[in-house]
Amino acid sequence: MSIKSYTTEDDVRAILGVSADEIGDETLALELYESNLVLELEDVNANLQTDYFVVTAIAPSSRTATQSKLHRVLRLFSAYVVARQLISSLPLFGPKEISDGKAVVSRFSDSPYKETIKEVRTQYDKFRVALTVAYGEYKTTGSTAYTRTYLSVVSPSTDPVTGA
């Protein structure tokens, strides 16, 4: 599994304002990011992942409003979880200048990224609360899984002992 089950690499890059050249898919596919994301989801609720995959298996057009909301909010929260983990190294992968003559790469200090870092943290907090609320709504609206009954009890039309 990877973060692709919960969000996309492009969403994470969009939050940070970087390109695929600066943070590649192979970097975002590291187990480190998925493990951190899974731990964050388990902190919200131990059953959240299971219920998310149940909702994901339902066709989008067949989902209830609460199922759709849970799905959307969890995907947004997931993108911010990964972005939040990456903001500590944002100055390292967001170069100020790349030169092809003599291989010069200059980097910003953290100053240009202060607003981005602040916004990522704010949005992370916002979507964590929204996810908790959406999951609570999902659980209270009768989100039980439906199972098919293949066998049922049928009473015979006559009494097998007396034959009547």
C-alpha cells in the first residue's frame, strides 16, 4: 500500500507549491509517509481505515451524503498529513535557482516558506477536526454493512409429526 490509497502525490505537491521535479513520486512512495499517515488515521479512530475502504468500495454515485463527506475529508486530511511531514525539509527541495553551468543550486532559507508552513499546519488542524466530525456523522447514520441472507427459516405447510 502507499499514500495513493488515501491521496495523490500531485495533491501533496500542490499544497507545498512544488513540482514533480522537486519531490518525485518515488520519494512520496516511501513507506515513511504511508506509515505516518496510517498512525494519524488510527489516532482519529482505530476503525477509520476499515470504514474508509468500505466507503471507497461503493461507487461514488451510490454513496450517501455522509459517506461522500467522509471520503472527501479523509482524502484532504491525508494530503495535509503528508505535507505536514514534509514541511520541515521544504527549504531543501525547493531551490531558489538551478543553473546548468557549473551545476549551481542555491536554496532559500526557511523565510519564504514561513507562510506555507503556517498554512499547512492550520489546514492540517482544520481537516483533523473535520475528519473527526465527518466520521462521527458516518457512524451515527447507520453505517452498518449490509449482508445478504442466503438461508432462511421456512415453516412447512403441514406438521411433519402428525401429517396434518
